[in-house]
Amino acid sequence: MTLPNAKDTVNMTRRSVITAAAAGAAGMIPGLQSAVYAAGSDKPEKEEVRIGFIPLTDCASVVMASVLGFDKKYGIKIVPTKEASWAGVRDKLVNGELDMAHVLWGLIYGVQMGIGGPKKDMAVLMNLNHNGQAITLSKKLADKGAVDGASLAKLMGTEKREYTFAQTFPTGTHAMWLYYWLASVGVNPMKDAKVITVPPPQMVANMRVGNMDGYCVGEPWGHRAIIDGIGITATTTQDIWKDHPEKALGTTAEFVKKYPNTARAVVMAILEASKWIDAGLQNKMKMAETIADKAYVNTSVDAINQRILGRYQNGLGKTWDDPNHMKFFNDGVVNYPYLSDGMWFLTQHKRWGLLKDHPDYLAVAKQVNQTEIYKQAASALKISLPKSDMRDSKLVDGVVWNGKDPAKYADSFKVKA
């Protein structure tokens, strides 16, 4: 399929997707009109909501909720605001410059615990996406045979030097995926390597000039390294943990307490946008064309559209179709803010020495994850809810996480800080 240039199509695309949405939205979700909270005691307390985002493919549901006008149905106006780094997102959330953000789960939990920034009570309203991140190794490493975890560990064991890997925020998802993957092949990220923090859009430029041997980041910056010929995909994050939590819709506990109706309205608008994105090929392509614009991700459409469809290449000639590509809705499976997902990040923060003592894992997750607001929003939209706040997940090393004994789990790893 020949795709038009992003700059030429973005305005046309916005018009076409808005038209398509307006035509089809009423029939997409049964009972939608009766679910609109716009009057009486359910009226949103704050009608304009500033939502920060980082230029990544998985900001799409926030952007499309605004572009497609889903926000207006619920009496709100979402104003997406492009941010330069996760540290900037953190600071603006904490000081109130942003109302909410497309944000790393681990960042929200880090702020909650007072690590990786000032301590403040935070809130996760929903999960925005599953899967769709990757670990990239430099072409120089690949030329020496390091193309996956095992071969990287072998090279690091024979060619002794300082190896530098980048993640996007010290307590965030990409740091945890990178550390978990390295540890699964016997490499201790705290002792056997140097780890640096680089904002997502700057990853490719930094690898191009040789600042790191590898990095973990969200798309499109994994695929961009392949397009530019500077890196290869060593693994995807869905191969580390299938259907892992990735970005959250995050805010402060103070915001939720002050504006509960607004919080619920935003969740409903983004749920509808999430469903729209996952509804089919045409919607995904329109989404890619829209967010490729310089106002959002600022890259080529080609850098986005392949991997959102599960069409992967590793930069070494291997191609494959991945059924576990980035999902935004997946019949509602994606979006529930599982307590066990939040708890997992705390176990890894403890594993790597970011937390000195075991917290009350479950109590923290119950405080942060706004499951009741999510349930209200999902129920109004007739979106199915899970039977439990916990779920079972098997990670790349074969270890199962289910949230039942988090302290034991956190202490069980052979490779740790």
C-alpha cells in the first residue's frame, strides 16, 4: 500500500477522521447517548483538561480523543500538550501545570513513593496501551554478533569495556523492561553496565553519535533506528511480558478528589478513542497519519504504521507478523488499571534498590489506581470488566507474577541491586 506524505495528509486526515467519527460514533457503543455525563450532579467540574504527552505512538488515544471530538460528548475539552521529557511531565503534573498526562506507570508510582522526584499522592485512571516498545542495540554491537539477549551477554563477557544503555526515566517502564531483560540473561544493569536517561525523541540521535550501545523506548523510536540504519531490534517488550501495562492516564490524587466527574469524563472519551483506534486497519492508518504530524510525534508515517499493525523487521533481514503488537482497547482488555500491574513496578523498584524497604504493596496500589472511576466509565459504555483486580502474567524468564506475595517475589530474583 502506498502511503501519502504525512505533511500533505495530516489536515486532510483530520477532516476525514472527524467526519468518519461523527458519522459512526453514535452506533459504535450501545447506549452511548444515555451515558453522557453533561448535566446535573454529573456535570464535569472542570471543562478544559490539559493532558501532557510525549511524542510516542502510544499517545494516540489521548490525541485522537481530542482530534475526533470524543471529548465534547462528555462536556469537556481535552487540550493535548506536547512535552519534551518524562521529568518535565512529572514536574508539571506535580505543580498543576498539567491536569493529566499520558505517562509511565513507574513514574506515577515513583512520585507516590518519593523516588525519582518529589513525593506526592498520585492517581492512575486507566491503562492506555499494552505492548509496543522495543530494545534496540547499535549496529556496531550487531556487527560483533550481539543481536539478542544471549549474544549480548556473551559479547559483554568477552569484550570487556563499559557498556552504556539508555532508558527514558529511572523508575519508568522502559527502565524496568531493560533491567528485567538484561537480568534474564545474567547481566546486572546496576553493576555490569552504565545506564543513562534520555528522552524518547532523542534516542535515535544519541545512538547515531555513539552515546549508547542500546536503549529501550516506545515506538516509533525503535523502528526509526532501523529505518535510519543505526540499530537493530534485539527484542520487543511484548516478548518480555505479553500484554504488559505500558502508559497510564495519570494525574494527582488531589485532582481526582477535586474533579471526580471530570476524571470520569476523560476516561470515557479516551476509552471511546481507544476503541476507535483498534476498530480496524483504516482507523489505524488514519491514526498514524494524524499523530505523525510535527504537532504530535513528528516523524514519517512509515515509522509508525508498520508496527501498529504488527509488521516487524529487526534490521538484519528478519521480518515477522506479531499478534501481540501495540493494542489500545482489544475489547476492553487493555484499559483496566489492575492493582497487580501497579504492584509489579514497586517490586522492581525494590529489586533494583530504588526502594530501600518493602512497602505495603497492595495498599499503595489501592490508593493509586482509581478502579472505581474506571468501573463507572466502562460500565456506562458497556465495556466488559475483569472479575479480579489481579491478573496472572508469565515473563520472559518463566517466572509468574500474580500479586499474591509481592515481597517474596521482589526478593526472589538472583540478579538484583
